Amino acid sequence: MRDLTGASRGDMQIKDLQWFIRTVELGSIHSAARELEISQPALSKSLRRLETALGVRLLERTPRGVAPTEVGRALAARTRTLDEWLHDTRILVEDYKTGSVGELRVGAAPMIVDPLLSGVLATFMKDGPPARFYTNVQLTQHLLQQLEAGDLDFAIGSVLPNHVPASVNYIDLGFQHHYVVGRADHPLRSRPFTIRDLRAQPWVVSSSPTLRAWVEEMFHDENLDMPQVFIQSNVSPGLFSSLFSHSDVLTLMTSDSLNGSLGKGLAPLPAPAPVWSLQLALFWRRTAYFSNLKEQFRLRILEAFARRREAG
């Protein structure tokens, strides 16, 4: 006989599984108890109850805290799937219960936020359906990790070969072009120049391995070392617009950013400055439940990028 919580006769409790996986992720009972806002004895009791219910040892003591046994690692992987299912089920029930569309967790690479993601979010504010959005701006590889872990519903970023997890699905959105950019009245825009002249300028370089590799390759092809990197940043270079307007600093910037508010006063340099392209995509977990809000968001993203392609 089991009760509604599944707590009797050795059954596993969802709470115990969730607390177990957080302990595994943090590698410390003390740290997990603090984050879960419960006492350490309460967490230890929960972990023992779970081990008793399964009849196996799930955690081992280490010099730094705790680590999962082999069966503990397998259970942690399965519990992450359970957590995703619980999250999606709550959304499903809420959709049916209240007719509300709830909230959506969206991750985007820095180069996507303005004006593309901002424009799509503006349509929800203007036309509905009503919703709350939580956004996370990271490089694509970090977004895919968060998506796979169930911390995001969607991610918008670049397609990196051999870097898309098997549990993630995606649809191509088109290409995004990257230019060497400086202020509109940059001295190099008024005269012929060489790649060596580009190297003589200070640079703001993205911490994205792909974008940095492009810059390195541009100079390497001319047997030149990397230029002076004035700033390395994981945010959109357009956020340094005041710096660009008062200096000769160069950077890489997308066509979308140049056409948005971040590109004001900036312009791409002509050849021999190269142009690079990245394939963009909308990512989601293959097993995710698609609420009305998720379907609406996916549709509007696809429409926004279709208009972008038509505009050239």
C-alpha cells in the first residue's frame, strides 16, 4: 500500500530524488543543504531514506565531500530526466487549469539579443499571449549545456559542428554575417589599407573561441601575430559604443547588431577586411512538452528570421 506522497513501504519520494541530484551536482552535503535551505541532518536523513528504498549505496565520502557511486551516477542521470518531466507536466497542468501561458526561459548568444530577440519579445508585449520571460545571455556552448540540463526552454545561437548534444533538436534560422567594425569616421575608412594596418589598431575581441579564431586566422594568413587586444569580452561589442566613438578600436560585429541600436555611429571596414558567416539555429530539448507559449515563441522566431532573410 502506498500513500499519495509515495513515502511508504520503501517507495522513492520525488523530494528525496531532487535533493539527491543537487547533492551530486554540488559534491557536498553541507553546500546542498545550504542551497536547499534545509538542515544538514534533514538532508542526510533524506539521502539515507533514498538508499534504503533502493537497497544500494548512492554516495561515497571523498576528501572534498561526496561523490556518486556507479549506480548513483546512473540514478542522477535518470533523475534529471524526471525533473524535466515534472517541470513540463506542471506547465501542462497550469495551461489546462487556468488557460494562462505561464513563463518561458530563453537563452541567447550576445549577438542575437538586439535587435532579433528583443523584436520577438516586443510582439508578445504588444499582441500577447500574456507571459513572463526569463532570459540568459551566454555563448552558445554554455547555452546548450543549460538547455540539456533543463534550465532553459529554448536557446538561440550558432551551430557548432560536433557540439550539439544528442538530446537537443534544432532548426536552422539562416546565416549571420560578421564584419570588422570601427567608428563611422575611422581613419582606415578614408584610405586604402592592408591587413597589417588592421593589426596596428587596438581591438575588442570576443571570448567566443570561434570569433577569436577568425581574428587570429586573418593575421596568421599574412604571417602576422595577433594585434594588441585592448579588451576581451563575452558580451556584445556594441555595449562599448562610447569607446568606439572616441577611439580607433576595432572589433567584429554582426550585420544584425549594426542595424540595431548597438550599431549607431559604427560601420564595417571594406576589403581587404574579410566577412565571416555563422549558421544560426533555434535549439530545444527533444523530449520537451510544447505548451501554447512555446509553440507561439517558436513560430514568431521563425517568422522574424524569415523576414530577416527577405530583407537581405
